[in-house]
Amino acid sequence: METWLPLIIQIVAGAIGGNIAGSAMKDRSLGSTGNSVAGAVGGGLIGQLLNLLGLGNLAPGAGLDLSSILTAVLGGGAGGGVLMSLIAALRGGSKA
């Protein structure tokens, strides 16, 4: 479970970040499901990328402390918001 927990945290935070970005850009929202999916993918990808670059400290077996969890939440949330915003900008229209 400790191996999967960082990824789960990043995916959930990404989904939340995607929905926050969608509500901030109502004219470009992908809908709640689209925002959640784009955010979850972005949170997982960006969160894992941060870990590979050494900016995240939630490596498997490293243990979980408050700093590690906050890093995963912030990285996942930001990644989710960024990917959702990027998809919405490339898509160009409004779905809402």
C-alpha cells in the first residue's frame, strides 16, 4: 500500500485541482467529469515527474511524513490544474 499511496494522493489532488481550474475558467470548463479526468491524469503525471526530478520526496519506502504528503498534494493539484487548463485552451470551445 505504501508503494501506491503517493500516486493515489497525486491523482486525487489532481482531480480536485482540475475541478478548481474548471470552476475558475467557466467558459472553458470541460464539465465536472472532464475536469476530474484531466486533473487526475495531470496530477498523476506531474506528481510522478516531480518525483523523478527529485522535487518530490514520496519515493516508495521513504516513509510518509507531513512534508511528503503536502508535496504530493501540491504537485498533484497543480499538475491537475495545469493539464486541465491546457486541454481546455487547446480545445478552444465551451462545453458548459
